[in-house]
Amino acid sequence: MGDGERSGRALGRAVARGLRGRCPNCGQGRLLAGYIRPEPQCAACGEDFRPYGTADFAPYLVTFAIGLTFIPLALVISLTTDFAGWIVWALMAGAALTAAFLLPRAKGAAIGLLWALDVRS
Ligand SMILES: [Zn+2]
């Protein structure tokens, strides 16, 4: 890995492409084969994704985002209403659906980030 290769890996662009589930290198090929399972390599440009294992980074990001939005929301609702049972269920369902929506995007963004920084595991 030389400096020339590194300089081609724009961080913001790689993360944005990962968020959209696209190859951080070319933006064309699919990054994820399943829900959050990465493709071994890009079908369009052949970029190898296998060195960029994100471990628990994506679930951590999602948990952080969900906590930052739903905990204050639950707190405000509990202080301003009688906090009926259905509100609790609605909040939990909303948090679960939001997490399910965010997880593959966070996974893609995490791979894009590691790819841009060339952090191999
Ligand atoms: Zn590609």
C-alpha cells in the first residue's frame, strides 16, 4: 500500500457510498450481499472488502443513535403525559424499526470508513 493508493480514498465519499450500500471504491458495485453480510469483493471494480472487518462497530453506532433519540423522547413523554402502556410499546417498536433500518447503513458506512483509512483486520 503506497501513498498514491491512500490519497485516492476520500473519507467522506467512501462513507457516503457505504451508507448507500455501494462499493466505497467505485460507488457502483453492491457492498452488502445480505442484510449486513458484506460481499467478499466488488462485482464492478474487483475491490477486495475482506480485509475490512467491522466487528461490532455498526451495532455500536446504531445503539448509540437509538439511545440518543429514543431515551430523551421517552423521558419527555413520561414527564408530559401519563405514559400509557401503548406509548411504551409504540416507542419500543419505533426504536426496533429504526434500528433495523439503520443497521445495514451503519454497516456499509463502517466498511467505507475502514476502507478509506485502510484499517485492515
Ligand atoms: Zn467497486
